[in-house]
Amino acid sequence: MNKAELVEAMASDAGLSKADAKKALDAFINTTTKALKKDDRVALVGFGSFSVSTRAARKGRNPQTGKEIDIKAKKVVKFKAGADLQGKVK
């Protein structure tokens, strides 16, 4: 499902116009992004939680040449599914 299909499904389920559903989805994405930039955790009970963790610097290999390379440390976004979501997907 892409963003347009998600907006359409949200509008249908909530009885909203597509424009209002798109605004709501965009607001959710923007708010979640801002929180994650501040290293906050966003938890939606039953659905799951978004968090940021730091991946340490490490050594890797160039698959074409086999030469060792340095991979820098970086922050990554993690999502952990909640119990309700996990149960419904099975």
C-alpha cells in the first residue's frame, strides 16, 4: 500500500474527505519525525513504538574488491510492533 492508497483507506474508514485524511497523515508523519529528531520515543499502545538508536562505527568490506572499509556510526529509526498488531497479523 502506498501513501495515496493509505489516505484513501483512512478517509473511507473515518468518514473523512481525502484532503482531511491526507492532512491528518501528514501531521502524524511530521510530528513523529520531529519527536524522533529530538531522540524521543513515540509509542502508540497496541500498535507499536518508534524509537531512535545509534549504530556503532564498524569495519566492512567492499563486495567488489574485498577491500576493508570504515562504516561511520549513525542513528537509525526502529519500529517495534505492539502485541495487538502482532496478534492481528498472524
